Amino acid sequence: DLAYVKDYCKRNGLLTLSVFAVVTGCVLGFILRSFNLSTQAKIYFSFPGELLMRMLKMLILPLITSSLMSGLSAMDTKASGRLGVLTITYYLWTTFIAVIVGIVLVIIVHPGTGSEKDSHHSHSGPVMTSADALLDLIRNMIPSNLIEATFQQYRTDLVPIVQNNDAKVSQANYVYVMPDYHNPRLGHPVFLEITPAPDIKYKIVPSTSKGMNVLGIVIFSATMGLLLGKMGERGTPLVNVCQCINECVMKIINAAMWYFPFGIVFLVAGKILDMHDPAHLGEKLGMYFITVLCGLFVHGLILLPLFYFFFTRKNPFTFIRGLLQALVIALATSSSSATLPITMKCLLENCGVDRQIARFVLPVGATINMDGTALYEAVAAIFIAQVNEYDLDFGQLVTISITATAASIGAAGIPQAGLVTMVIVLTSVGLPPADISLIVAIDWVLDRFRTMINVLGDALAAGIMAHICKKDFDKSATAASAAVANKERVRTVSVSIYQSSHK
């Protein structure tokens, strides 16, 4: 029994501590809400959780670049091309299916019925159009400065410009008679001169937003990796550097994971301290919350495992069991990019996925595969339409499904990126973007669950690709080992000839 306990603690100790940390953080957060802590006290309390997020984000850049460059450089060109096409096709297909699941559920449940719209909204200026968002996505794929891409992204801004009307505008004049309170028979004339509002136009200007341009870094690193593989021996030194960096990052992750349970407690508790009144939110957005959760669990626990079983003929839940540590971290951090180091570790150590495939599929998935985000955007858009009593026809539902799929691809793997891309989905069918304020209060909770589905989708995709492309990589590994053996043979023959000639 003692040996079993030791073995269990060795295999599942961190997972058990992480789950316990999430529960402890929730309990501690709700207990501390009754003390009405000041904003400064909340910041101090959340500091260990902030350190956890900073630690994870610190590892994203070296992990993505070293994984892609070292992984793709060792691949055969044909095998890597097939893997890339299959991976991206699978990601797009599962994202579109997630959107369809969300649309079907929100139409059946109809959570917007009976939900009251707030009387006050913060109406801002015009929002970015779908065309601008698509162009920004393409621009970020090719960053103009790689150093800038490590900490900021390109973004289109709309700047208001007041137009001066030189022509005389007819002004409306009115005369009102206001009663005199001292003598009701008398009145005071009031003259009103109404001037029309100035004509405001909006100019498109280039701008930037804080946050790593993950998409641009992924594309650059993948291109470098493919070219290093074609360079042969000349590219070997840089490939060795990337492999060393990758191994160092994984060792840092192994050491840092023992801090995660401690940081998770304060990260979760700090978010609960910042939450609005839970009772009011449950009354106002309860059905919407349940609809999104049902969609996420249908997609994540039924459809994605079915896809895995269909392609591999293996038990998907055995595979998912090895990912529990990554899913708990995703729940705590709500960032698929920040969870990337842990997902990589789980796939390599617990699930037995080929290192080359994991190094390619996971960074790409953390960038473009956002099943949970796409489902959430579709549900939220139709929920807002239902609150506004706006009937959507079939064509508009198709527009939402396509736009949500495309917008989720452009959503970086950062917390609450779905709210940013939600604007694009709403404007595509003429819904007011200001109504996003209806769902902002509860978004931080849903963001954690949809991040879990995003991470699960990335990992299952890696398992599927490892099964489908196994023969291709076995051939490339055999060819690589044969090439190395041939080089060693040539080097041995050369040394022998040199020694015999100098006897």
C-alpha cells in the first residue's frame, strides 16, 4: 500500500495539488469577498498569481521558436508539408463544427428570451469592420519588425475627424414661453437656437496593441525550420542551438511546475474578488451561461473524443487523462498560449506523442485553433440578437458561422481575446457592438472553460496527427539515420585513407 501511495504521488501529485488549489482558490475568494478589500489590497493579494502568469508567458517565445525551428528542420519536406495541410484542415473543420454546435444550442434553448437589456450602454465610436480585421490578420502574419512582434501586434484604428462645413447651414429657431411661478398669468419667453451637429468622419490609421504577435512568430519560425532542414550540415549548428534551448525550456517547466499550485490559489481567488455580484449575474445571465457551458462540453467531451476515436481507433479518455494537468492550468490561467509549455510536457511524457509532431501541431494550434472561442462568439451574437428581439434569417446564421470561424483564427491565445473578435461577428449581421456590455461581467468565467476546450482540441489534434502521419515520420527518421550512417562511413574511410597515406 505504501508503495502504491508513493507511485500515485509521483505520477499524480502535481495534478492533485493543482485541483486542490483551484478549489481552495474558489473558497478563499468567496470568503474574502465579505471583507470588502480595497483595490490595493486585492492587487497585493493577487501578486503570487501574477507571478505565475508572468512565469508562463516568459516561456512562450523561446518554446515556440525553438520547437518549430528544431522540429521542422528534422522533418522531410514532403512529410512536413502533408502534416501542415492536414493539421490546418483539421483545425478549420473542428472550429466550424464548434460554431454549428453553438448555433443549434442557442436556437433551441433561446436564452435571450426574458433577459432585460441595460438602460445604459457605453456607446463608443465606430468599430473595426470585418475587412479591416482580415487585413490586420494578414499583416500580422508578416511582421515588419521581428523584435516588435515579440511584444506588440499591428492593429487598425479609426480616428474621428470633425468636418468643417463652410456652407451656411440653416438653423432651426424656436420660441417657448415658460410660466412664471410668482405670477402664473405672466410668462417668460425663451429663445432656442438649434445648431446641427458637426459632420464627423473616421480616418483609418495604423496602430499597435500590446501583446505578442504569436501568428507572425509562428510563421517565421516555421519558415526558418524548413529552410534549416534543406541547408543540411551548414544549418546543423543553429538546429543544435534550438534543440538545446528547447530542452532548457522543458527543464525550466519541470522546475516551475511545483510553484503552480501555490500561484493558482491566489490567481483564482483574485479573480473571484474582482467579480460582480454573483446572485445578480446568475439571475440576469444564468441561461446564457448554461447554454455556453453545454455547448463547450458537448464539443469537448463528445465530438472531439469521437473524432479522435474515428481516426485512431483508440480510447480518447485514456489520452485525455494524460492531459489533466494542462487542462487545470488552462482553467486557472485562461490562456492557451500560457498553457502551451504544460501541454507540450503532458503530450511528450504522458501521452507518448512524437516530439516532432508535437513541436509543430501545438504552437500552430495555440495560434489558430480556437474551438471554444468560436462557439462562444456564435452563442453570444445570437443571444444579443434575442435580447434585442432581432430575428435572424438563415443567411445571417450562415454569416455568423463563417465570421465566427474566421474571427476565432485571428484571436490570439490571450485572456478574453474573444471579446475583441466578438465585435467583428456582431457587425457582420448589423447588431450593436455596444451590447457586448451585456456579457462582459460573466466573460471571465466562460473564458476559462473555453480555454480548456481550446487546449484539449490542440492536444487531441496532435494525437490524431501522430497516428495519421506515423508512417511518413518513420520513413523520414529511417532516411535521416541512413544519411548519418553514410556520413560516418565516408568520414571513417577518409580517415583510413589519410592514415595509410602517411605511414
